[in-house]
Amino acid sequence: MARYNGPKTKISRIFGEPILGNGKWLGKNSNPPGQHGEKRKRKTLGEYALQLREKQKAKYTYGVLEKQFRKTYEEANRRKGVTGDNLIKLLESRLDNTVFRMGIAPSRPAARQLVSHKHIEVNGEVVNIPSYLLKAGDVITIKEGSKNRTSITSVVAAKNPKYSWLDFNETTFTGTFITYPERENVPENIKEQLIVELYNK
């Protein structure tokens, strides 16, 4: 499936935050991208523009294109509960995102590559679909033949943040998706209610 392969810094400068990883350049140049970015006056965005901008931010953050994002939203809308919260829960339960959150990969694109190249197993079976949605209790592990790859083990050995809805054992390279996260525990700066309003137009 196609995905964004352009300059990450450009996207980060559009939104003014490091949504695609390292944001070290934002401090030096936080202006919008383009030849006249520094001189361009930032207009006050209208309601629709704000909603669209928030959807674009979510799509870039989780590496999802429009068609798949809409399907995820429709599934969130079908489920019981608050649609916006459901949307974030579904995005967080993607296999590539979970591999990233567990610290097996340094970024979501890297996690996507690990999954696509068949280095990850779910409940003992190799899964190479990055958008695979995990369920509570699913066990994620690095495939036995991939555990000796230094490119993987060096990342796992690094100090990684812990999340309450995930459990990962750095010794056995095995993790568990305990449950769907509560919205307040997800660190992403996304106003999901604006996305819901956009799709409800």
C-alpha cells in the first residue's frame, strides 16, 4: 500500500509539532514550509479547515491513507461508546503502532517495515499486515529467526517508555496487548472530536 515517503520535517513544520518523529529542527525553523514561509502571515483557520487539519494530522501520525482512515472511522462509529475515543483506540490497536509503542521499533514507519518483512508474530503466527487490529490478550513477539538481528535487539535494549495497556518483556521479546487504551493515556496531541465533526458534515 502507498504511504507518505516525503520529507518528515516539512510535515512537522506544517503542524508546528514533531508528529513524524524527531522534532529537533522545529526549534531552529518553526516557520511553514516553502520559499516564503517565514514572511507568510498565518491566517485564522475556519471551522472546516481546522477539522481537515486535525484529520490530516492523525493520518500522518499513524501512517494511514484516506481510504483506510475512513474505514477505521466507520468501524469506530459502529462500536458502542464515544466515536472519537473509539477511533483513537482502533488506531492504537494497529499492529505497527503496537510494535512501535512496545519499543521494538524506533518509529512507526520502522515498525511497519518489521511487520511487512514478517519479523513479527501474533499469537504464534506470523502477521505481515501493519493495519492488523489487535484484540485484548493478543501476544506479540519477534519471530525466533529475527531475535538475533542487532538492528532489532539494539532498539529493544534502549530505554523505552511504558504504557499501561501494553506489557513487554525485553528478555523474551514478548509483549501482550492487555486492553484498549483510555483516551487520556494516549500521548498523541489529536483533537478527535474535530475529526468526528468533519465526517458528520
